[in-house]
Amino acid sequence: MTRQHARRAIIVLEAPWELDDKDANLTSVLPFIEGVAKFAGDTEVLHANFYDKSSFGYALKCLCKVHYQNAIVYIAAHGWKGRVGTVPLRDLLKGIAEVSKACNITGVLLGSCFGGECSQTMEEGLKASNLRWCAGYASSSWWLEGTLIDCSILAKMASIRKSSYRRQDRMIGHFADAIAQFAPTYPIGEDLDDEAVTMQDSLQFVVQTDGKGQLPQNVSEEVFGRRREFLLDDDEDDDDEEDDD
């Protein structure tokens, strides 16, 4: 019997968190992402653990077997000095780029500390691939707070139309909408000196619009600028409602 698949997918590649010395692989983002998929509808969640470069490649191969209308890779792991888990970020993005067309992977979300520290690596990972965006944190990211932000980004980006990838302003608008409910000046983690870092100083967005000759660009400032515009528009709408009363 032929199995029927949803049109969209969130591909979760997760490394053990070991948040304390008794965390025997108990902590996982999976329940959160399954909730996102149920909320978004018509979305499959594919999940596998990885421990090193070899197991990451094997997990990616096992999960990327269907051509979806829209698929997103969510890498959930500790990060440090250009690595996610024990694997160099450059290698992870290269592996995803190689299968991005076959599975129609459009974006990568790095749910790891310091995953977005070097946006140049993120930009290089998008070049000559089917990938249209990558996002990550330039600082450490507190586990629960970061996971909730990630869920909002995944819910939004899993449901956008293909035409959005042709226009950078639409991509920026979708990201801004995804983070609009979170305070940009609220600390999300710490830098290498253990100083608090706000969401707007940590969260990085790189976009590569669809079309020949398009190159990846860091649009983080534009995303947070658009977010402020959203809030101003909401305030004006509230004022209008009060005047009508």
C-alpha cells in the first residue's frame, strides 16, 4: 500500500542535550515541534538524533526521501566556536545543501548556541543550493526561551507561499511577523564574556531570494526594523478603535 505524505515537513536533527548530569537523553525539542506541526496542519515531523558528522549524514539521508512542497531543517544541539554538536557548521550546511533540491528544503534553523555567530558561514551554506534562508543565534541561547522562539519561526516559515521566496521584503516580513510577540530587548542568552545578550543582538537572519544571480544577504537589521513597524501599525489600529468608541 502506498503511503500518503503531508505536503510540508519539519526535519529535526537533534543531538543529546545533557542539561544536567541526570539528563539521560530526556530533554528534547520534539514535543514542541510536533505541536507546531499540528498547529500548522498538513505538516510532517521527521526526527533523528545525531552524535557526530557521520551520524548526522546518515540521519539526513534517512529523513530526506520525499520531495515536499516545503521542507525545513531544524538542527537542535549545543553549539560552540563554529560547531553544532561536535560537527563544524560549515559541514552541516554543506550536507543539507546537497540534498536540498531533492527534498525541496527551503530553510535551515539553527537551534544552537552561537550557531549564527558567523553569518558569513551561513551565507556560504546557502549559495548554489535550493536553500532560501538560514537563521540562528550569535550568542548562547537559553533552552526554553530559544525553543519557543524557534517554534514561532518554524510555524511561520512552514506555511509561507512559494512566491514569497522571490522577494526579499516578503521574507523579511515573514520573519518579523514570526518574532513580533517576543520582546527584542529581552535577554536571550550570554556572550563569550558571560554578559547578557538581547534577542535583537543575537538572532541572525540570512536570506537568498529565488532567481538567477541572487546572493545570500544578512537581513537581521531589516527584520527587527520591520518588527517595530508592525508594532507601530498595531498601536495606530488600537488608537483608531478607541477613537471610534
